[in-house]
Amino acid sequence: MNSRRDRWAELTGGQDGEAYARRFAQLAESGHDVHGEAAFCDALVTPGARILDAGCGTGRVAIRLAELGHRCTGVDVDRSMLAVARREAPTQEWIHADLAHLDGLGLEPGFDLALAAGNVVPLLAPGTEPAVVRQLAAVLRPGGLLVTGMGLDAEHLPLPEPTVTLTEFDHWCAEAGLTLRQRCATWSGEPHRPGGGYAVSVHARPTA
């Protein structure tokens, strides 16, 4: 297994939880909709869906999905982020783990949807991306969905240059047995066009 730290840890040192939470609180107070990811996912599943928020951060999306009636498990490698999530929603399930070792957590498979928002895939440790996609696919039920959001250029990433292309990502998904169902440019559902700087992708596990 690749032993390098993920790119998020390299950027923040694992100490950005409170600052990250404050940024989104300020956005909400100024009238911005901070629940686009949750609304997008909610529209894809039936009530009471079982959802894995992979790279859940401060729990913003998972908490909102729980408020909408879904059963959510959050996983993140950043303890400072999880501290915020646990404070805000102490009764929800929050797991400290590296997504590259998701298969060692003993998670019961059968999730209706696995979410990797917030540039989770581009910020993984280099070389672990295919394994993470494969492990996310493995926890889905037949017909389950993998939903991802990622920047494709420096403008949409906290990095000087992109680390993942859509071609690479779709290849990893195909190797994991997933097929592309939908691709948007934003969490609001605007259509994605070639050359766009951000992509929201919905890949599905076959039903049989």
C-alpha cells in the first residue's frame, strides 16, 4: 500500500477542522446555499437510504442528509474535521480512517450511495486512487451509486495543478465494475461540458 500522506494532510497538517467549519458557517450566514451536495444525493435515492460519506470532513453533508431522513456513516482521516462532526452530531456514526484502508473497517456492505465530495479524490495520497474507488464500489449494493465531485483545474482545486483527469477516473470506475450514469458541472445539476473545471459524476454498480 502506498505510504505517502494524502494531499489534504500535506496541505493542512490535519489541523484545519475549525477553520473549515467557520468558512461554511460564514457562507450560510451570508445567504449561500451550503447544502447542494446533500440535495443532489437526496434526489438520487429513496427515503431512508443508507449513505457512506467518504471523506466527510466536518460532517456538513452527512448531517444534512441525516436531517433529510437518511442513515449516514462518515469516514475521514482528519481528526480535526471529525472533532467538529462529532460535536455537531454526536449520535451519528463517525469513523476515523484512511480511505485507502476502507476495506479493513469491517463496514457492512449494502450502501445505497457512497459520496466523495469536496475534492476527496484529487486529494488522496498519490497512487491510492484506484484502490479507493474499488473499495467504495465494493461497499455498494447492486444498483448502488458512487457520487463524486472534483476540480479539474487549479481554479477549482486547493492545488497548483490537477491531479486526476476524468478519463483516468472513469477508467478506475470501470475497473471497479461501475458505469457512468450522469455527469454535471455543478451540484445544482448544470450539464457538464468538455473542458469544464469541475465535474459531479454519478457512477452505478450493476444490478446483477
